[in-house]
Amino acid sequence: MHQIAATVSCNLSALIAGSGFSWLAPIVLWLTSEESEINMTLTQFSWLTSCPQIGFLLSVVPSGMLADRYGRKTVLISAAPLSLLAWILVATTRDITVLFIVRLIQGITIAIAFTVAPVYVAEVSSPKVRGLLGGQFSLMLQVGTVVSYVAGLYLSYQTYIYVQMILSLMFLATFSFMPESPYYYFMVKRKEQAYSSYYWLSGKQATEELLKIEENVQEDMKNKTGWVDLIARKCDRRALWLVQLVSFMRAATGMPSYAAYGTQIFAASSKNIFPTDVLALIMVIVLLICTFLAALFSDTAGRRFLLILSSVGTIISNLAVGVYFYLELETSVNLTIWILYLAVLGFCMSANTGTGNLQTV
């Protein structure tokens, strides 16, 4: 139970990362309208959507280095005050320049969560449940997106920001009581604290598993590797190439674009049968369900099969969306709106059953 508590609390960082990245998406139509409290254009919205990637790029490597230096818990929990700072700025200002600063801070928060949380979960969970608990990260990421869409679509702007603050406070309040990783304590030669952490997590005293952890850490510390080791041998180069290929496939699916522009995708069509906000909400809920199913069946169906199936599905779905909007906006061809609905649904099902979630497994 303690392992579950630690990993769920840790993965709340993914929830605030998901909500922090996508919070502008459900309110884009209001932000760019004349009723908005913020004087924002679609171009500025696009730049604000992209800004977290800059913060992510600048802080993802330092996050990993700091986690080795100061501890996984210390670095990961720093995401909470950073997130709170961002939301306080959003709540107290309506200035577009401040929002750009906020988005950079949120990019740093996302980088910390993506870099440190999976490491912490892997190190505090036993091998028997590591896969199950590790799958929570992607799930909580989508939960954060769903929370943003629900709150953003149906609450006032100020109340919406307060909800986001509560998510950050939840993470801070719960993770503060979780132990540091026993792996980290062994790395810094604090053996007694490593034993205490392991006992809290597993309910057991020193076992063969703990002794093996200590032995592996000591071996890793003796044989420290560098960037050159990634390309030192043919098998290492092949593994690096495969990892980069899968990462590129995930980026190329367009998942961040669907999360950030979900409302606009449906609003761009003039033939909608259902309200735009309802369609956008259905989209993120389908993404959430598919994330859960991917984690559930990745071991039985096979990761390679799911990645290939997912890639083919996203190509077909994105092509269908692109062709639909080209024909509707640039020609006089009359198409049924259901083509768009089914194409977006196909994308959600394809992307999140493979390339969207399995690249870290």
C-alpha cells in the first residue's frame, strides 16, 4: 500500500504537467474573442502554446542532473511551488507578456515531471508491480488534460485558475510525506536512511532485493558512463537509434497539437452537429480511455505490434483530417461532418494505444 501511495502521489506531478500544458486549449475561443479579459490574437495564442516546449528543452537535462545531486524527491517536489507561482501570476494579471513567462515556467515544471517522476516510480516500486505503477504516469497526464477541459469549459476564468492551484497544492501536500528513493540514498552513501526508506515502502527489513539494489548502485557508481558510451558499440548505437525513432514518431503524431487545439479543430468546421465544447471534451476523454487500455494490454498484445499499428492509424487519421479541411475550406465539395468526427476519433484511439504512451516502456 505504501508503494501505491508513493507512486500515486509522485504521479500527481504528471497531472499538473498535463493540466499546465493544455489549460489554454478549452478557453481559446474566449481568449481570442472581444469578451476576453486578455487582449490576445490567434498568433499570440500559438506562441503561448509553443512556449512550454522552450522551457522543457532548456531544463530537461538539468532536471536529471539535479535529481542525481540533490535527490529525486527534492527536485520533483520543486515542481509544485513553480506551478503555484505560475498560477498565481495568471490569477493576478491579465498581461500577455506575463503569460509568456508563465508558459516558460510551466515548461520547466513539465520537464521536471517527465524526467524525474518515472525514475522515482521505478526506484520505489518492487519488480512485481513496477510495470503497473509505472503506467500511471501517462494516465495521470491525460487526467490532467481532462480536468483542464472540464473546468475550463464550464467554470469562470478566475475559478478555473483556482482549480489549477488546488491540483498543485494536492501534489505538494501529499508528496511532502513520501520518502526519498532508497536508490538515491545508496548513491550518496546514506545506508541507514536507505534501509529506513525501503522499510517504509515495502514493510520489510533488509532483504535479498534490498541487498541487490545496494550492489547494483555500487556497481553503477564504479562504472560511471558518459555520452560517448551511447555510441560506443554497435548494439548501443542501434538502441539509441530505435529510441530516437520512437520519440520522433511520438512527436510527429501531432498529439500536442490535438491537446492544445482540440477546441479549435472542431470550431474550424461550419457543419458541426454538436456543440464544440462537448466535442472537445469527448476527444480528451477518449484519449484518457485509450491511455488506460494501452497500459492494460501492452504486455499481452506486444509493444512492437502496438507501435506499428498506432503509427499506421495516426497517419491515416491525420491524412483524413487534413483532406477534410482542405476540401471544406478550399473547394466547394460538400462533405459530411462525420468524416471529421471519425478521423479525430481514429487519431485518439491510434495515437494513445502506441506511440503516445509506449515510448518510455
